[in-house]
Amino acid sequence: MDRIRRREGVPLADHVASVAATLFYERGINVVGVDLVASRAGVSKRTVYRHFPTKDELVAAALLHGPFVEFPKDGTPRQRLVGAFDALVAFVGAATYRGCPYINAAAELTNPNHPARLIVQRQTERRRRWFNRRLDEMGHENAEMVAEELDILFDGALANATKRQSSTPALAARAAAERLIELRPLAQAVPV
């Protein structure tokens, strides 16, 4: 079976991580064991451990293969920013949506030094920087703060859509994001 996966052009480690990502997303990290991942991947448990010496490393790799919101690569900076929220609406509206894999992992993994928690932090920071770059490209006067606000809207919509099982929070976040993108900071008040 290992050779079959390699001939299909998918590196075996990526195949195993992808299968694990699906299982962790559908059932939860703490419920899924390495035996089930190996069985679903069509490999031996030994093969899984050859590529991922610990379950923690498998969980971290799986996070990079899990479902995620695809940000637009084309368009004006404004179109791309709004497009990210359009992609969010589609993501949470999918029949398979079971929450944000990063939020789910952060909730399940209490050790702040777990390798998957570090990936969650890195990916969240990466998203915030993406927002900041688009705002900078627009010449936004307060790009760093607005990027933070957009990131909070984005994460809040992901979490709220999970709790409510509805895409309404993502639609509301999209509308709020459009208003935030257009806002310019008010002139600083003169102290009285």
C-alpha cells in the first residue's frame, strides 16, 4: 500500500497527515488514535510512526492539511480583503463545516507548547499579517489596528458559526469588515 501512495504522486507523509486531518476534524483530536489513522490511510501503524514519531507531531502536521479558508490571490487589495470574508461565508456554509480546525485544536490541546498549538499561533499571526499587508497596499492610515480588528471579526465569525450552526455570523462579519476597511481614523481629540 505504501508504494501505491508514492506512485500516485502524493508523498506518503502528506497522505497520512491528510487522512489524520480529516479524522481529527470529524471526530476530534483526543478521540482519534494512531491505529485508526493507520487503518484509514491504508498503512501500518509502524509507517505512521516512521513519519511522525509522536501523535503530537502527527496532529501538528495534520493541521497543515486540514480544511481552511482560501484567501483570494487576485484583485485589488480591497477586493481581496472582502474576498477573504466571502471565502469565510462559503467555508462556514459548507455541509461539512464542524468548526475552525485551529480553534478546535486550541480548545482540545491545553499544553501551550504543544507543536500544534504553535502552528495555530503561527497561522493566526500569518492571517493577521495578510490583512495588514492588504490594508497597507490600500494606504490605510491605521493598518495594524484594523488588521487586528478584521482578525477578531474573522475568528469570532468562525467560532459563532460553529455554535449557531449558521453562516449568519460570517455574513455579519463580512458586512462589518467592509465598513472597517473604509474607515479612516478620526483626528485625535485635543486634550481639554
